[in-house]
Amino acid sequence: MKIVVTGLGATTPLGGDVRSTWDALLAGKSGISTLEQPWVAQYEIPVTFAGQAKVPASEVLTLQECKRLDPSSQFALIAAREAWADAGTPSVEPERLAVEFSTGIGGVWTLLDAFDTLKERGPRRVLPMTVPMLMPNGPAAAIGMDLAARGGVRTSVSACASSTEAIANAITRLQSGEIDIVVAGGCEAAIHPLPISAFAAMHATSRRNDEPELASRPYDVARDGFVMGEGGGAMVLETEEHALARGAKIYAYLVGGAVTSDAYHITAPDPEGSGAARAVLAALKQANASIEDVVHINAHATSTPVGDIAEYTALKRVFGDHLGQIAISATKASTGHLLGGAGAIEAVFTVLALKERTAPPTINLDNQDPEIPLDVVTSPRKLPDGPILAISNSFGFGGHNAVVAFRSYE
Amino acid sequence: MALSKDEVLAGLAELVNEETGLAAESVQMDKSFSDDLDIDSISMMTIVVNAEDKFGVKIPDEEVKNLVTVADAVNYIADNQ
């Protein structure tokens, strides 16, 4: 059974939809900026910048939707609606429509606002919608309600690998024969003083407060941590048979999705990269592909000193000398790291790279780390004609590795 | 000074509008919260808690089920301010 991508949606620090995001990415723009919120100074937050959604959800959704949905679910709904409309608003039996939609952290704004309310005003003032707004399956449930998906609505949580895992899970759902269409993706809305302080406490994030747009710099020798971003990404996945029967436009094939785990350290990547390498190999095996078929990788590359090297080590193990032939893009340089939404928007970028035969640039690479001799794309690069294959990697705290593989649709 | 029932109605209509987006004019004395205005129990609890703050009254949870129509709520608030 072949699975195809028929719709894309995104809201990111670069733009409020897929087109504006992709155009800004190709133009080498940065979505990272200084945070103007009063809490930055109030709590003396050590990191004063992030990648905030370019278009606030309140400009897209109704007041009531905003009141009843955590910001993470708001981004999810915006991305999923765009993907659904882009797919031509498919007519499908509700029982054969499923959702696989992730978040890494969940409704952190709702949870912490509610605790503030409890402390300041007492339990009776805690909003009755608090629980459904904070639960991590809230974004998936909001999409499921909106699209009337009755074939199962699930949320896999694996930190920054979450939404790549969601897309991988969609393959199994479609292969079961029980489902015709899956809306898959992920979201995050964690630009809140607590998560920012917590990531800063573990020295995971960049402190380049004076030059925020230069702070996310994967593979550069001066990289000093990731930059948090927010938003969401979604794709409509369906069996090729179903897509052709309804005359849908098709972006690409989804040909592989694999998940492995390191069991090495709760936050540090396995320096040997074995788990990551196994995930890449498993995705390629599922795709019936050889390593030489891969022309482009959207790398996880968060801009942390150790993470970028660990991923390189894993890729070198898998691809050997062929690695030099692969165009590598590290798009977090422009978007920041959307945590549970990262894999989803990067899968969208990977699909567009195949569809438009263009690998997007990696900005801020001024002085490439000699320990990471990858062929990094720094300005939009034409990809070869003919059938081509690309992968997108995501890794998460907990030792999670997830990889999805897409093939061009001819 | 206690508010008149008209003033309570106007204030309550504002709270309903904030919570549900319904036009304030649609909040009339003879309307049922659930049947006419389509306000669910979760929105109703939010409106009740906001009404307590706005009007300085205490509306016990066991009283909320008796507030079927807008008039029930306006009368309760006006009588207990």
C-alpha cells in the first residue's frame, strides 16, 4: 500500500501558513526576535528571545476558540485546518478518518495560569475548562472535533521527536486498512517564563541575547544552544488509492517512518549515535530504498554543541562516503526549535523540498564546525530530477529517535 | 447602592457576551440559558463566577441549577446584592 501527502499546513515563527513560511525560509529570514513581554524583566529570565508565531492565533481563530483552547491547541487547529483545506476538504467517512497529533509539553500556559489563579484567587476561580485545555491530547482532540474524525485520535509524546513519531504512526494506521486518511503533525506553545527558565537551567538554550536572529546556528563553531520556537505543522496523509479516487493533488509519497530509543541517558544523545542510525536505517528499509537514493536530509540539528555532532556521527555511520552527496538543511536556524512541533514543520519542509526540487538554506553558518563536515545547504539548492528520496530526523530528551522518509511523486 | 434589575441584566449580558460571543441584545429576561442561548454547563459556571465578582454576590453551586432563565439569574443577583 502506498501512502501519499495531499495537504500541508503550518503556523510558525516565519509565517502564518505554509506558503509564507516556505517563502521566508527560502529567503533566508530568521523568525527569532527579542521577547517584549513584561515577565522577561519581572523574573529576570536569563534568555530574552525566542521564535514567536509570526501571526498570533488570536488573529485567526474566534475569541471563543481562543478562550477554550490552550495556545498549543490553537496552533494545532490553525495548521490542521490549513492542511485540510489544502487537501481539498476531503469527503471521507468519519470512522475512516484518524488524527495523530503531538505536543512535547502540552498545555503549559493553561496549567501554570491556573495555578496562579488558585494561589491568588482560590479554587473556585480555577476555570472549569482547565483540564481539557492542559491535557497533552488536547490539540489532537481539538482537531478531531473540528474535522469529525472518529477513527481514533492519538497523541504520542516523545519530547522533540513527538511529531515525527506522529507521522510515523500514521503509516501503521493507514496500513491497517481501517483508515483512509490521517491528519498528522504536532505543535508547541511553551514560550512561557517557566519552560524558558528550565531549559536555561540545564544550559540547553542559547544565551545570545544581544543578537537573537543569529542565535540559532546549527553546525557553526559559535553555536551555544537551541532557540525555542512555537507554532504547529500538519499534513494530510492518505492511501494513494483513496487520493487518486477523489482526484486529489499529491505532493509526495510517505515511504518510511521509524522510531528507536537509546536507553543511554535521559537528556544526552548517545555519542555513538547508534539509536539514531538504527532509526534512519529502519525508515530506509521500510521505504525499500538504498542509502544512495537519499539526496536531501532535513536534520534535527538544534544548534547545541553536542547534539549536532551526535547526529553527524549517526549519519556518517549510516551513509559513509555517500553522506558527502547529500544536501543537508538545518531549518531550525530560521524557525527556532518548536519542540513537539519541530518534526511536523520539518516534514512539511521536506515534502516541499521534494515537490519543488529545492533544498532550503541553513542560515547563520558563518564558520562551519570542522568536526561536522557535512554538505550544508546555505542558499536554496536545486535537487536532482527523477525519483528522489529525502528524510527528516527528530530526536528528543528521553533518548527518542524518530525518522520519516518521503519520495518524490512522479 | 443596589443595582436595578435592568442594570443587572445589562451587566449579565456583558458577561454572557464575553464568555460566549453572543450579542448582548440576545440576552433577554425570558430566555433559557441552555435551551435558547445554548450555554453549556462549563460556560455557565464561568459566567456565575464572573457574576460573583462583578455584582459582589455569592452564588452557591447548589443554587446554579435553579438559574434556568436569564430572569432567574437577574432576580437572584438583584435580591442578594
